Amino acid sequence: MKDRATLRLIVNDIYKGNQLRSVQQYEGFYLRNYGYYESRQLRLNFTYRFTNGALKGPRSRNASLENENNRAR
């Protein structure tokens, strides 16, 4: 692969940090709720660059007004 490939392993929310806790209390009623969202993610990214690393310079662009001026001479 000669320094053209990249492999990345990304893990999100390892400790179940996205939790929900609530307490509701009414006359004769008590509710305590606990939960967590399914927010854990494991991603594996593979990137490969097809170029050889040599970049081309910017194209020279001529305005249409310059072309008209050159044609009139």
C-alpha cells in the first residue's frame, strides 16, 4: 500500500454516557426510571489515495475581456 492507505478504528460512548434518569412523584404514586440510549458505535474507516502525490499547479484562466483586447490589436 506504500503510505497510500489509512485504517482508523473509532469507538464512541464506551461508558454508556448518554443516560436517562427521571423521578416522578404524585399523590400516592412514585416512579423512578433509568435507561440509556443505544449510542455506542464502533466504526472502521479505510481510506486509499489514488494519486501519486504530485500536484498540478493552478490553471491559468484568461478573462473574456483580455481575449477581446488581444483580438482587437
